[in-house]
Amino acid sequence: MPEDNVSATLTVAVPVARVFAVLADPATHPAIDGTGWVQEAVDRAPLTEAGQVFRMDMYHPNHPNGGYQVANKVHVLDPPRTVGWLTGQEKDDGQLEFGGWIWRYDLAPLGPSETAVTLTYDWSAVPQSIREHIPFPPFGPEHLTNSLRHLAELAASAARA
């Protein structure tokens, strides 16, 4: 039986705290994204606690509306080691509904100026009713590697600033 998650790891020449700071800033997420689907942070406050919700404007050509918005709920936040969130949407009644997939970054310092970053996309909690309409994962394996490369570039440029 295939696993319901994919992950990739990249070592970046940036201290762990700097990498974490980039990830905790929703405004950087469009530049990190390896698919081009993430357009803009609606909620720009830094991620500071589990349970925090941050919304992102998205675009996907196969989405019925093209442009749409997701609501992400931080489910793990352990600075500067881990940040992860569930992705969902706001229903017409204002309640949040999550699809069962999780994005998670795990950071491991490899010394004072180097960090191993693992990005995991986990869809193990996606119900069959959603799997009938969306193939999982909804992107190729290069997406995770591209995202990690973008993160490395952002964190390195932020460290130089």
C-alpha cells in the first residue's frame, strides 16, 4: 500500500532561526511555493502559536473559479524546529473546514550556519469523498524540491540583508 505522504530534504547554508523566521512569515509563502499556486498572503501576521489561522489567495487553472482562498490552521509550532498547518477553506457560514492534508517543515541545525530542512506533504487524513475529485498528491515530486530551493534562496538573501 503506498504511503499517503511525500517529503524532501535540503541542506541550506543559513542558521536554523533565520530559516524558521522566513517560514513563520506568511508573506514569504508565495515566493517559497514551488507550483505557482500561492498568490498572496491575506493574513500577514507572523505565525506565533498553534491554532492560529492564516489565509492565502490561490490560483489553479483547474479550480472551478481559477482564483480562490484557503484558510490554513497552524497545528504545530515549535520554534525554531517545526511549523506545520492544515489547509482548508471558509464555508458560507464562516466555519472553517479542512480537507485532511498537512504541510510541515522540520528544521535540524547542522551547526551554527547550516540547516537541514525537510518538507512533508501528508494527505493521510483526506476522506474518500475528496479523493474521488482530487488526485493526491495534486502535484509532481519536483514541487517539494522547488519549494525548498526557493526557501533556501529567501533565507540566504534575508540573512545577507
